[in-house]
Amino acid sequence: METDEKKSAIQRAIEYGIDITLIESNMRLTPTQRLEKLQGMMELIEEMKKVRTRRYGNLIVSDQHSEYSPNANK
């Protein structure tokens, strides 16, 4: 059996349980394609924030936790 020092970082990640298929598929893209994909995700996030605001009003976001604040618009 190989020692940990001789194993590649990828092999150690796989053995640790990390699914590297997304990393592999993203690395097949050009840098431009990866940026376009990122831009699309950012646009989706912004749209989701707009929907959340329309549905729930303003949320107080603190320390990565969101709280519903029904009086935030008053």
C-alpha cells in the first residue's frame, strides 16, 4: 500500500470522501466559460434575493443567520 506522502492530493481527497467530479468538469471549461457560469449563478442569487424580499420583506441578516422581521418595512 502506498504511503500518504506518495499519494496524489487528488487520490487523498477521493479517499477522504470528496466528490471531485464537479472540480474535474469545471476544469474542462475555459477560464471564460467558468466566469460565464459564475456570472449566471450570481444573477440567479440576485433574483432569488429579490423574490425573498417580495415574499418576506426585509430580512435582518447577521452572522450568516437570517431572521424574519415582519416589522422591517414599517
